Amino acid sequence: MIHEGWRPFRSLGRLGGTRMRDQTISDFLDRLAARVPAPGGGASAALHGAQAAALLGMVARYSDGRKHAEHERVIGRVLAEADALRDEALQLAEDDAAAFTSVTDAYRLPKATEEERATRSAAIAEALVAAAGPPARTIDVARRLVGLAEELLPVGNRNVITDVAAATEAARAAATTARVNVEINLAGIGDERIRAELAGRAAGVDEIADRAERVTAAVREEIAK
């Protein structure tokens, strides 16, 4: 939620008309570091997920030779889903920036009269629900990514096993970062059903983090042999 005294600048998660996914890394980081409301933590969470998906895709592509033929179906499915999740996470990064801009626009609505205040309050509540959507979906993406890492770990190319751990840690970062971006919007959402649903999705992050920890621990144990 945004405090009343904050004065936002308009941003749609784009830089010079360029979609976030088409920006250079340097351009995105410059925008992230700037004094503008978006992109921010929600977009960063989604990009953690995109990196996790990319790493899993790389491991799967290194695991497609004859030595891994018996696991071809699993690896092929993991690869296809990882590539799809990478694209989904990139879209969530853009969606988050756009949704957060709608929140800042709602806070800028006039509030001189009672009618204006009521309109503004309703617009803020609606925008906060929308703003919680992308990070909530990022949590779902992170859960699926950790599941893919669990599947890939025992069958993937052992030469790139550390990248399974790296992907899992990126997915964990996606989930935990997205969680706080869901939680900060909860207080401003008046609909109890929606608030409870979002809170429940945020509460599931601990389970994702625990599963991610087990994958990383397994990788560290194996490379320590």
C-alpha cells in the first residue's frame, strides 16, 4: 500500500517505449534504481522466476544426449514447461509494473468532496486488488519451478547440477519477494474473500522455501562427495 504523502511518477514498466523484456539489463537496472514507483520489487520477483526458468531450461538442454535417453520424456517435459514459465514470468514483470502504476493513479484522484473521496477510495481498493495479482501469480510460478527442479535434479546432467540449485534459489527468491508484495496490499483490500485468498497464497511461500532448501541441500551434498 502507498502512503498518502508519497508523490509518484508515472511509469508503465517501459523505458523509452521499450517493453521491459526488450530492455538491456543495464537499462532495466537503471530504471529499477530510479526514483520511480515501477518497476519495483514485484517486477524483480518475477524476474527472479524468469532466471530460475532459464537455468532449468539450460540444464534440461544439457541433458538431452544418449546418456540421458531413459529420462528423455521427463527432461523434454521439464524443458517445455521451463521455457513456458520463463515467458510467463517475464509477462508478470510487465504486468506488475503496469498494475502498480494504476495504484499510483488511483492515489492521485481528487478528494476535495465526499463524492470524490468515495470514488477515490473505491478506485484505490480496486487497484490494490489488481496490484496483488501479479506477485500472487509469481508465487504460483515459483512453486512450479521448484517442482521442476525436484524432477530434474535426479535425472539431469551432473556437470551442471549446481545450476539446478541456482535455479531453485532464484525460484525461492521469486516466491519470498513476491510474498511481501502481496502482503503490503492486503490492508487496503476491503473484500474479505479476496483478502483471505491472497493471504493464503502468501502463506504457502514457506512450503516453497522449504522445498527449495531441500533441493539446494541435496546439490551441496552431492558436490561435496
